[in-house]
Amino acid sequence: MQRILVGIKRVVDYNVRVRVRPDGTGVVTDGVKMSINPFDEIALEEALRIKERGGADEVLAVSLGPDDTQQQLRTALAMGADRAILVRAAESVEPLAVARALLRIIEREAPALVILGKQAIDDDCSQTGPMLAALWDRPQATFASKVEIDGGRARVTREVDAGLETIEVDLPAVITTDLRLNEPRYVKLPDIMKAKKKPLDVTDLAALGVEAAPMLKVLRFEPPPQRQKGVMLKTAAELVAALRQKGLV
Amino acid sequence: MNRILVVAEHAHGALNASVAKCVACATAIGNSEVTVAVLAADGTGVAAAAASLAGVARVLLVQGPANEPALAAVLAPQVAKLADGFGHVLGPSTTFGKDLMPRVAGLLGAPQVSDIMAVESATRFRRPVYAGNAIATVEATAGRAIVGTVRTASFQAAGPGGPAPVETLAADPPTTTHTRFLSATAAKSDRPDLQTAARVVSGGRALASQENFALIQRLADRLGAAVGASRAAVDAGYAPNELQVGQTGKIIAPELYVAIGISGAIQHLTGIKDARTIVAINKDAEAPIFEVADYGLVGDLFALIPEIESLLSSRTGATATVR
């Protein structure tokens, strides 16, 4: 049984203009649309495509978060995941604790492949994938823009600063997704109905034996310094003159 | 004394510019003793370059054929071993550092502070979250190693200094064989490097084709600038991925940033907010890019780019500036 495990994080929707709470304790989340982290959606889509090509039998979606995270897992099931597990946890769990929890589930489920987003668009940490690979002592292929499974190996093209790099990893391995890996499918209504019948198990960090005491404390959140709006110019000549005056060209 | 280990990024025998930024961050921690670790196949030149950065006390050169090209699975155990006795282990927020450092943190069981933009104390740092829509101040528990990635655009590069002593060690034979490097695109360009360039010209969706994107390249060459692109332009195939500027691409801080045909999604703006001067050219006067631009010009980029080019080369344009 070839199983692919996909990590799903519930985050403030990509399109929401995030604002810091006046008291600096966080960002405004009341009444704000929550969604699957876009990179995780890409991870799920990739897993589904591998399964559809015959490269896997089952796609398992796993998330850590509060009870409401079941909504995002139901969406994952509607997209095509076969089964989901919610590890009930506080709103914010540090990447290392997330990696430890995922490792516990991996030990139980023995996936041939784990696909995670390269970063979550809320904390922008970009840590969980490599941390999990380290704890699991397995290969990692981060920032994937192309994944080819070939028997017990994966050939992964990675988006790196210098361009594209291709590596080969033995499975099982951890892959993290970049933006251009695929375009996730839209969920169809009948699939939403079907997803309600798919298994969604709920456990928690304590049951997994994972200590989630934070090692980093967020003291405060602040809005970023705003840039001043500059001047609007009328012609290209004005622009070139202005830049010359500042010695920029 | 804060003993800090900086992991050096390098390629093809050259020290990456991010190292001087990481050293600057390490120095900002205060009362610092900075060691730079160079893991390489043949890293003599790279180590010498690292040793001549101000603030570096020592360079550890760990040489072994498996260390190049860099693979996180091969390097991380070596870095974790070197990290013994260090309070901080820093790397850059580049794809090299984002790949390697969390693997090191995982091995050390240490917390990681990603994208450090400011140092408040040895345990307290500021970092952007939510695509830069909020700045978080985080504090790590004292007395435990901290792994960090440094947002290079936030720090002035460490200047010349030293030379610091270089200590050369032979790498242990790699125990990792499950990860193999196959190939890399040789994106060779005579243009300045996007991440360190003083001037950057970026194009967006409005360029409408890969052929038209050559207009951006021509203007960049005219200005001696690096070329950048918005996510939309990269997704559409007008520009390669390594040119993407923004939350999930490169975070840059040039003296001059020229955004052409880029509307200015928040994810893009987060990549350029440290630019000294931002110029925006867009046909939509309501585009959000104008909210952050120092100079805005509304109009058709296909008419304006050639006009700007000819003005840049014209003598009259040059005279006009003097007034």
C-alpha cells in the first residue's frame, strides 16, 4: 500500500488584507475567512495527481490546529484526499512541535512520501519540511516545481535562487512545494457531499506524546512601517530628470 | 560572550554576498565571537574571503568532496556537529539557508527564528510575518541554542577586516547516500545579481509575453541593473523563476527599484519595501504599487520604456538634470 501523507494548515485566506490588533497581541482573525495554506493545496494536488497516475493508493491529509480546522480537512477530502487526521492543538504550534507530531503519525501510517507546503503564509516560517526530514532521518526535496516518481525514487526539480536544480531522493522522503508545481483543482459540489462520509479522525498532541511547550515567545505584533506615497509625474522626461537629480541613473 | 556560528553560502568558488549580511547580523547580537563555517569540496578561496570580513574571529573550513554541490541532507549533520558550544547558528534566508537551517534545527532540537530583520538582544529578534503585513518580536528561551535565518535585505554587509585565522578540517565521509544531486540550470548572465544589485528593473503581467519582456532586459542593461519579475510574470512564463521578487521569491533592497507593469500585490511589495527609491510605471492609476512608489508614472509601458531609454542616452536629458 503506497500512501502519501499531505500536511494541511489552516491560515488566514490569501486574499485577506491582514491587520494587526490594536493591542499588538496578534492579527485580526474575527470574521476573517480561513483557508488551506495555498502551498498545502499545491501539496495535496500533487499527491492526488500521483495517485491518479497510479503512483499511490491513498492520500492522507493531516493537520494540527483547533477544532475548526476540520473545515479545511473537509475541503481536502472534497478535493480528493481519502482520509484525514486532525491533531487538535492550540492556534499556533511551533514548526518543531508540528514536525514531531507529524513524525508520530508517520510512524503509524508509514507513508512512502510526505508532501508539505514550503511555507505557511501566516507565520512565513518555512521550517516544518526540513525539520521533519531531519527527525525522520529521511531525504528532503524543498521548493519543488516538478516531481517525478520512479519506483522507489523521486526526481525533484527545485526552484532555487540560481534557477532550477534537480535532485534525486530515495523514498520515503519529504517534499515541499513551490508555487509552480501545479494548479490545484476546484472542488465540485458533489465532492463536498461525498467528503462528508470520508473518515476524519481526531486526536491530540498529548495522545501522540508530543510536548508542544513553546520555545519562542511572541512578545508583540506591530504593523510594518509604511512607505510614504511619493509624487506622480506626468512624463518620461520628468522621471529621468528626477532620477538624475538624485544621482540614481 | 555570544559564540555565533555563521554557515557560509558559496558556489563555484565564490563566497555568496549573504555571508557578509549574516556576519553583520551576528555582530549586531553584541558581545559576539563570530565563527564562519565553510563546508566545501575545495573551499580555500571561499574561506579566505570569509576570513577577511570585519567581525569574523575564525573560519572553520570543512572540506570533503560530498560537500559540493550543497545538499542539506549532507551538510546538516556536519553543521549540527560544529554547532556544539555555539549559542546561535545563523544562515541566510536564501533558498540555501531555508533548505539547510531548519534541518540543522531539527537535528539540534532547537527553535528557529526565520527571516531575522532586526536584533533586539541575544535572545530577542524582530521578523516579518503575514507577507510583511505584521512585524513580530520573538524571544527565545535563554540558555538554549537558537537557529536563525537572516533576512539579508535588512542588514548592511560587514565590511573588510581581518584576516581571521582559517582552521581546516577534513569532512567525515558522508553517511547520507539517499539524496543525489543531478543537475542545475546554468543561468549565466552578465547582468548584476538580483539579490545584491544596486538597481533593479522588474516587469509584470502587463508585459504580456516573453518577447516583450526583452524590453525590461534592455532597460535594465541600459541602467546597469538586475532584472526582476512579479509572480504573475513568472507564472505566465515571461521570466524564469529565479527572477521572482516578493514574499515567496527574493527579498531585495536596491538603491533603485523600477516596477513596470506590476500592479503591486502585497506579496510583491513585501519583497521591495527596503528599496531606497521605488519607481512605478503602470497604465492603471489606481494600482497599489503607486501607494509605495517614490515616483509614479501612469501610461503605456510600450511607449514609455523606449522613451526613457532614449532620454537616458540623450545629452539634452543630461543637461536638464543639472538645473
